[in-house]
Amino acid sequence: MNRFFTHPLSLKKGKGSLRSCEQFDMMKKKCNFCGHEEYLTNKVQYIYNRSDRFMIVNNVPCEQCTNCGERYYAVDVLKAIENDFDSIYSSKKEIKKEILIPVEEYAEIV
Ligand SMILES: [Zn+2]
């Protein structure tokens, strides 16, 4: 397992590129959100989006804060997802499964 992890939000601070994201060693890292120091290795559903295009990836490995549940991903894992998104939306890769997702405006449902 790659020892360098990141939080997807750290991408927005830079140029939106994984190269410019904040990376850290999970063994020495306090949770960005609650300061807790214990994590659990988990597999989760990751929803990636860029420019209003979405992709769902199931069973993505992550380290999850045992206190607040915040998720941290290995940089290589995020790179793989980003690359896959590019091949799907450039139509090079065949899509195995698609789902229809309802889009709602909050003001219209209250
Ligand atoms: Zn936390």
C-alpha cells in the first residue's frame, strides 16, 4: 500500500491536480477535521465529479477516521480513478454499468 495519502478536498486548494495536492503519511497524521489519530482501513463508494460529469467507483480502499468518519485516500488510488474517468469520458473505455440519478433543487422539495 502506498504510504502517502490525501484528502480529496485538498485538490481544490491547488490547481485541481493530484500533483499539487497536499500529501501526508497516515502513520503520523491527525485527522484534518477532528484531530483524531486512529484510522480504520475500509472500502467505500467514491463519487468522482468534474465539470458536472460524474462517476461512481465501488469498493475503493481508504483510511477512515474512527471518530468523525472522514476518508483519506492513497494518492495512487485517486490517480487511478482520475485516469479511469478520463478514459470513460473520452469514449475509449466501454462502460460496464450505468445508473440513472435523479437531480433535484432543494427549494422545490421543501
Ligand atoms: Zn476525524
